[in-house]
Amino acid sequence: MTMRKLIAGNWKMNGMLAALDEVAAIAETAAAHPAADVALALPATLIAAAAARSPGLAIGAQDVHARDSGAHTGCLSAAMLREAGARFTLVGHSERRGDQGETNQDIWAKAVAARRCGLSVILCVGETAEERDAGRAARVVQAQIEQGLPDDAEGDWLTLAYEPRWAIGTGRTPSIPEIAEIHAVARAKVRALLGDRSGAVRILYGGSVTGANADEILAIADVDGALVGGASLTAAKFAPIVAAGAATAV
Ligand code: PGA
């Protein structure tokens, strides 16, 4: 099925208030390409200001706690993020799986909490280099989806992002057939879990997407958009990827 492409940026731990000019420029880029959906996951410190300055752009968070409130020092609930102006959150990004030891069960609970508070979710999955070398990439991704995907993930609130961990921030990407293979596996798994209700779940590719490779990656069957780290930090680098997403719209 051909869906509107979603081009989502992830600023990670980058961006001071001065970067709000760049957010505004990205909002202008998004407005200039209405055939694609554009979203930006920002550091929590920027969400409220960015949402106020660029109300037309889907601003989101990069993580969320599974509880609505309580004794969880340093954490943010979905309700807090929503109130600040976030419309969505990432969950299960590989840097959190790696740095914070998040499990598929943790990620499932975060997705459920986000949904409960009205945030859309981009759920990230992807194998490590060791898992790929051992021929286990497809099985790892299947398990991450099976254990992380909420039962009511139908509808457009849930998006998956396939991000091979070894491709993130490295300038290395899988080959086109390798991306196509895992996206087909992910699509089949979502269909098996959700049946007829799976149609609206978009599956993004992430990991070293740039203006130079976006066209061919976004043309792959079952690639419904991109999750972009480094190349989303400036409108100048992000714009060609947004344009590539808009160009594939039918
Ligand atoms: P990258 O990051 O585009 O810098 O590789 C992608 C991501 O981590 O979402």
C-alpha cells in the first residue's frame, strides 16, 4: 500500500534555544511540501518553545516514562510532554536500548502510556552489528515488534522505525535489498499481529539517511518514510529529504 511518507527528525541531545530559528526554518520546509508529513523529535527543553513558535509543525519528544506521575526523578510523563506541546514521542530508540538498557517490555509500557495521554508514538526497532553478522537481524526485529507493539496499534497513532543500530550516525547504510528485506519482514509481522487493522501503521527507515540517499531509500516498497538524526539538525540538510518524501506521493 502506498501511504503518505512521514519524514521525522530526531535532534537527540542537540539544540539550545538559539536553534529555534532552525526549527522555524524546518516548519517552513514542511509547509512547502504538503504532500509529506514532517515531524521533529526535540530535546524536552525545547518542546514548549518550539511548539509555540512553530505551531504548524508536529513537535515531539524522544522518550517518555511509562508512569503518569510519581517518584521517578529526572523523568517526564506523557501528560507533561503533551502539555508542553508534544504531539508524539519516540520510544525504544537504540541509543536508549543501549545506554539505558531499555527492554522490549519497557518500550511496550512507554508506548501504551503515550497513547493513553494522546501522544502518537514512533517505536524504534533494529539489530546490532553482531546480530546482523550472526544472521539474526530479521528474528531480532520480529521479536522487538512482537514484544513492543501495543495491541491497539491500529490507526495512525503508531509508527514503526527500522533503524539498524550499526547504521546510526555512522554514514553506513544497509544495501537497498537489505532494507527491503527487513521492511517486508516488519510489515508481515505487523500484519500477523494486527490483521486487517495493520494498514495504517507506517514503517520508517532510519540510519544515516541524507539528501544523497533519501530518494532511493524512500522508493523501496514498504518504506513509508525516514527517521533522520544528523541530517535533521539544519533545514538545509533536512529539506532535500522532505522533498524526496513529498516526491514519492501519488
Ligand atoms: P542518523 O540517526 O540519521 O544520524 O544516523 C538516526 C537516528 O538515530 O534516528
